[in-house]
Amino acid sequence: MSSQEAWIREPLVLGDKSYHDISNDIARPIEGKANRQWWIAFTIALIAMLWGVGCILYTVGVGIGTWGLNKTVGWAWDITNFVWWVGIGHAGTLISAVLLLFRQKWRMAINRSAEAMTIFAVICAALFPGIHMGRIWMAYWVLPLPNQYGSLWVNFNSPLLWDVFAISTYFSVSLVFWYIGLIPDFATIRDRAAKAAKPISHTVYAIMSFGWSGNARAWHRFEEISLVLAGLATPLVLSVHTIVSMDFATSVIPGWHTTIFPPYFVAGAIFSGFAMVQTLMLVMRKVVSLEEYITINHVELMNKVIMLTGSIVGVAYITELFMSWYSGVEYEQYAFINRATGPYWWAYAAMMTCNVVSPQVFWSKKLRRNITFTFFLSIIVNIGMWFERFVIIVTSLHRDYLPSSWVMFYPTWVDIGIFVGTLGIFFTLFLLYARTFPVLPIAEVKSILKSTGSQYKK
Amino acid sequence: MSTKEIHGLFGDEEILLASAKKLVSKGVYINDVFSPFPIHGIDPVIGVPATRLHIAGFIYGIVGLCLALFMFWFTLILDWPMNIGGKPNFSLLQNLPAFIPVTFEMTVFCAAHGMCVTYFLRNNIYPGKKSWNPDLRTTDDKFLMLIDLSENSMSAEEIEVILKETGAEEITQK
């Protein structure tokens, strides 16, 4: 075959698949019935979600006094969770957009689910600034609306407003990018439902597929729009976490006021996002038996990205420490000494161990290709990245300029409940997605079969 | 009933591509090809013109950029200038550095969404549209070539012979 790639590269699709096999394998979870494990997982996620919704309603009804915030620590778990979720979202766009521009064919196995993860994570993230407003029914004030609505025009000089624009652009662009890729696959499911004489699912997927027919002109435009949207999404994803970091970096709080924040946050976002992709994919490939599409090779490639971004994060931590000493600013120096040795030393130690030390084990090829170990480490990285945001936010705030204002932050059951609730929302949406959407891009996997399928490499 | 269309069904995109090249060299006009994934190299053979979607995207981006600049100028310079950290509130140009992030987001927003709407309009797809692929298997593992006889001088039989010898699995006339 003319389109084969180098022999030295491992195949990306195993098991001598034909085009029809690919349709069958990916459509199976949608067309079959959910198994016991799915129902158990879904029930747990749903309970967590309902609990979170209850806590959110309690917050909205009573006020954010129900949280552990105080006069000194005005931002804590809410913004920690916001940044954490936004960061997780970044891997999806990186896989679908940046790896598309770099022509990395291995992205085909994971991009659909990673993009779904992005969308669900951004939903969870956007929730936190919303409920932190206290009066959520005034949320439309962040939009540039005329003066007679009660407030002045919004302040375009403020990073908090940049965030509004960045997150909403990011969410909506990711959503259409994802959906445009889904349309041809919905058409495959639709035509299978027509053949199997299932009128209800045929009707539903006929609407969702927008009447896609797969004609040459449509495919030509499909490839064009995928490429241009990837080109647009790449700077977009970098801008979003840059702007999130500017929420901190443009303030004059010691520990926040630093120019390294944008690249450091972007690397951290990709790092945590890839860890979450690993967590989800390792479970998903097993549950819906897609081991031949999401192979050990894919796992290893993602681990390499985790190791690279983890190292960038490590360099950023050390640079921060160095700069605080080198700057000669005593507030800055104190902020970092307090982080490492103050009352929150354990959070700092957790962040350093999970984010800097642990990904370095991936220099070992054996561990990179070990599924159980990778799963374990992906959870560690997610915990570490949550602590990173907690350390940056709370330890910088809790030692105010006046020692009389020095306090500790203690989360209440509402803080914890809302965080657990967003995990519930995320997994509920993801589990529903895994049952109703093609979790792998059917068309794109078929298009790389001849160049990377195992039977064409013999 | 007289034959109007010939549908040649293939099991492999490379065989279809070779067949299409042969047919075109004999002067046959292929109206369309339906496939489960994009066939690389088919566009110049059957005469699909290069899309101008990216140009449209660029124009939408410029519109977004202008919209953003107008918004800043109108709200914060003309209508209600505010003193924010002593930043110059009398001049759009001097205050511009703080406006760059939103300008960028608005540009991307308009370019991406404008392009998507154009994509749906040009492909003529929308929720509720009925699909028009002639065979259900073309979204799974088959590739279909559609030849409209009214646009071709060659007879149905002659085209069928070429299709058959270039590897078509099924040939149907409609």
C-alpha cells in the first residue's frame, strides 16, 4: 500500500480490523445495553451530583458565608476548583488541535473522549465563579450590557472580565469543534440503526447527524474546517490558561505577582489534563473493550507528554523559588518560605512530590507501559495539581501584610460538598456520553487504518 | 423506466480512486462520491473545487476584531470613561494593551462560529435535514460513485463495463 508509514513505528490499530469491524467496535457500547458496572458507576456519580446540587442551592439560598472563606482568605476552594477544572479541560484541546497540527496520528484514538472531557470540565469550572458571585441571578452583569441595566459598563481592563470572554469563547469553540467531528459518526450510527430497523434511535441520530451524507464536497470542507478550527483552537487554549493565570499575576499579592505565571499555568494545565485523560481512558478502554484502538503505545505516548509537562512545571516551581530570593523583595521571600515551612508545608510537600518527583519515574520505559502504574500515577498527578492551585491561592493569602490578619482556612461541608458535586457532574456527563456518543472518531480511525493498522504493517 | 443514474459501489477507496481516474480519462463526468471517510486525492479527479471556507473564516475574524475595538471605544472611551488604576481613559490607542486579550477572544469567537455556520450552509446540513446518501453502507465500509446519465454522453452500458472491469462490487441503475 502506498500510504504506509515507517516500519519502525508501532501500529496504532491492532487486531487486523476491517472498516466494518471499526464501525462495529465503536458502535457496540451505543447499540448494546449498559452492564452492571456502568449502572453502579452512574448511580454513584449521580448521587454525588445531586449532593453537589443540594450544596449549591444551599449556598445560593443562604449566601457564601456557608463556605470557609474569611476576611483574609477571600478565595480558596472555589477558585482552586475553578483553575483545576479549567486546567483539566486543556488536554482535550491540546490533543484535538495541537496534535492535529503536528499530524500526530495517535491522537485519533483519544481525541473524541478528550474533547468530551474538555467540555464537561469547563462546565464544572464555569460553575465556581458563578456561585462565588453570591447573587447568581445577577450573573448577566458580566456581559457588556448598557448602563441602564443597573451597573456601569464592564471593565475591559480587568483580568476577571478577560476570563469571562476567554472561558465562554473556549467553551463554545470547543463545543462546535467537537460537534463537527461527531456529525459523520452520528451518520454512521444513524444508518446502522436504519439497517437494524430501530426507528427511535434512527430518528434521534438522524437529527443529531444533521443529515450528513458523506459526499466528496462535504468531506473536502470537513477537512478544511477541522484544520482551520485546530489552528484557531491552538492559540485559544494557550490564551485561556494565560488569562486564568493573569487573574493572579496582575494583582500585587506576594507569590502571585510574577511574570512566569502564564507559561507555568499552561504547562500545568496540560499536565493535569493529560493525567485526567489517562484516568478516563484506562478505565474506558477496558469497560467498552477498545484495547485494540487505545493501545499500550497510546498510553506510553501520553505518559511522555505527562513527563515533559511535569518537568516544565518542576522547572517553573524552582524558578519561582529562585526569583523570590533573587528579587530581594522581602514580602516575596517570606511568601515562599512560608509556603514551604509554614503551617501549610504539607500541602506544599504534596504538590512537590506529586508534580515534580513522581512524573520523573516515567523515564523508565517499563513503567511508561505499565497500565496499573500509569493509572495510579495519573491519580497522583491530579491530586498534586489540585494542591498546586490550593498552595498558590491559600498560602499567598493567609499571611496578610498585617500579622493581626493572619488566619488559616478550613473548608466547611458545603465547600467539600460542592467539589464532590462537580466530580459527580463530570462523571455523570461522561458516563452518559460513553453510552450515547461514539467514543472514538469512527471516520478518522478508518482514515488512518491503512497507514497504521497492524495487518498493513506485516 | 429509463435509467437516470448509475451507482457503482466499491469496497476500497483506492480501487474507487483508480476507477474514477479511468472513467474521467474516458470523458465520464462523475457527479459525486459518497464515502465513510475523506478519500485523499479524489477532489481533483472528480473536479471538486477548492473550498474558500478559510477565506470566509479570515473575514469573520476581521469582523470580530473590529467589533471588539468598537465595543471598547464606545463603552469605555466615548460613553462612560472611568478612571481605572489611572489608565488613559481618553484614548483607545493608549488603553489598547489592556484590551488585547478580549480582542483576541472576540476574533477567535467570530472566526470559529462564523465559519461553522458557513460550513453548515454550504454543506446544506442542519438538524432535521434528510440524508441523501444512496446506500446506507456508505457510512460504514462501502464507497459509492454516482454518475448522472443526463450529464454524460456515454451510454449506461459502456459506463457499466468500465466500472465492472475497474473493480466495482455492485452496479445499480436508478
